Amino acid sequence: MSKKIKNWENGVVSIPPEQVEIFIKQFRYKVFQKLKQKGFGTFNSTQEVIGKLTEEKMEMELESHGRDLSKFCDEALDCAVVGFWGYCSGKSWKKKAAKKDSKKK
């Protein structure tokens, strides 16, 4: 079931700047909440990142059929957090691999 979205401007929905600020605050809160729960450890592999992201995406898809748009937005935020953690994990792996390579020389 698709929802009618208001605030159309030239056929495109505009995202108000204050909504971007709200997202950033909620994103930051959620990231630090996960850090308290799970610590600073990375994902173990790219496959684990994809698996978790797929799981979160499926939850978001399920919420897209419901009537509660805030639950859909919560799942979208969860996807963003997993994507961020995957990014940070990948950068950490790359840095660790570079350190390992420099020790071999």
C-alpha cells in the first residue's frame, strides 16, 4: 500500500533541512547506543556486513507494507547504521592489512 506524501514541490518531495539535522542526531545516538551494547569490534567479513544489511532491508520492506511510517523510518535508520558499521569495518580491515604488509618488508 503506497502512502500519499504531502509537501510536493515541482513534482519532488523536499526534505526540510531540520529533518536532516534530526536524522543526524538520531543516527549518532543509535551508533553510540550500539557501541555501548557491542563495543568497537568490526564485522568479521564482508559477507557478514551484507547478511546484516539484507536482514535490516527485509525488516524495512516489511514495514513498508504497514501503516506506521515511523517504524519504516526506524528500519531505514537501522540500515544506515549497519552501512556505516560496514564502512568502518572495511576501513579498519584495510588499515590492518596495510600494517601487516609494512611489517613484512
